[in-house]
Amino acid sequence: QHMDSTLHYIHNDSDLSTNSSFSPEEERKSKVQDVVPQALLDQYLSMTDPSRAQTVDTEIAKHCAYSLPGVALTLGRQNWHCLKDTYETLASDMQWKVRRTLAFSIHELAVILGDQLTAGDLVPVFNGFLKDLDEVRIGVLKHLHDFLKLLHVDKRREYLYQLQEFLVTDNSRNWRFRAELAEQLILLLDLYSARDIYDYLRPIAFSLCADKVSSVRWISYKLVSEMVKKLYMASTLTFVIDLMNELVEKFCRCHKWSGRQTFVFICQ
């Protein structure tokens, strides 16, 4: 009965509809809440203590990172101030496996926290992951659409300038990274305007269509065809006409047979 009432309190509609911003005074409050026993939360928060990694388990910080979205869901966004410092500590952990774990779940945490807390506390961490090792970057790349759709339009547009950076990897043979980028770009077409697609996503799509790995090229053909469809449905046809002219020029009239074959596959 106690657990039922607790869960009802956590997931109460009035809780989700409240203002999720905290004043500086509230942020400085001690990490005290009344959802779970405080001693249990204190034990969890102490998992980021370096001494625990040396004496208890070297993987303890990774376990802490893995469980954090579940803990945040249980405590509710009104108690995020209890976890914020721990999250930032884990996000800057020296072990890439810890950062990778957070990168794979940051989109889930954004849903739990809401747009205001996401913009203030998660976006800086997300930006850091974008510049991290490939093992960490793949975490944010796999759920790029899931995270960006939660941001306001202006904030979302800022990432258009960074999408090009995903073409560069620590290991050029890491073709799955580029394949995942193509998959995410297909989803991102719904989040941006026709001009943004033409100016920013089109050059990336053409680059992926000429990739050395066939698996990447196949996904890219689908990306370009979806791009044509999206631009055709826009209010002005200028972009789609320019895009199709570029397809003809770059691939249909290409002096290499592989380029002309690419044109046929995209048309198909």
C-alpha cells in the first residue's frame, strides 16, 4: 500500500504539469527528498566516490550511470536537484564506458526532466558528448532524433552546423557510424524546414551516397529519396527542382559507372 501511494505521488498528473524550473535557493538545498528512504539515496549517490571504485568495485560508476534514469524517474523531476551533481560527475568521468552509458540514455532522461531542465542541465552534457570519443558519440548519434525533437526549434537549429562533424570518425573504417548517421538524417527530415534540409542536410546526404561502403550507400539512397519527397511537399518547389538537377549533374552524367548506377538506385 505504501509503494502504491508512492508511485501515485511520483506519477501524479499535477506533478508533471508543474513548473520544472528551480530557483537558485532551491538548487542549493541539501539532497533530501521524501520519495524513497534517504539512506538508500545517499548510498546510491556515494557510488561516484573514487574510493568506492578502488575498494568495492572498479565498475561501480558504470553501474551508477546505468541506473540513473530509473532513479530520476522514481524521484520525479521535482527532485532532480538531488541527482544533478552526481550526473555531472558521471558525465565527466575518466572512464569512457561511464560516459558512453550516459550518452545512450540521455534522451530518456530528457523525457523525464522536461524541456526546461533539459535545456539547462542536459544540453551542455549532450554537447560535450558530441566532441567525445567515437564510443561515446555513437550513443548520442543513435538517439539524435529522439533528443533533438524534445528541444525548442531555435535550440534544435543550432545542431545543424554540427551534423557535418559526424562524417569524421576516429577510425575511418568505422562505417557503421556513417550508416547510423544516414538512418538518423531520415528521421531528422521531419524536424527541419525545407531550406534547412537543402542547405545543411543535402551536402551530407550527397557525401554519404559516395561512401566507400555499400551498406552506407544503400541507406543514403533512401535518405535522398525521402529528401526529394519532403522538399516536393514544401510550399515552394525551388529546392526540389535544384536538388533533382544536382542529382542529374552529379550522378546521372557521372563519368564513372558507379555514379550512374547511384542515380538509377535513387530513382528506383
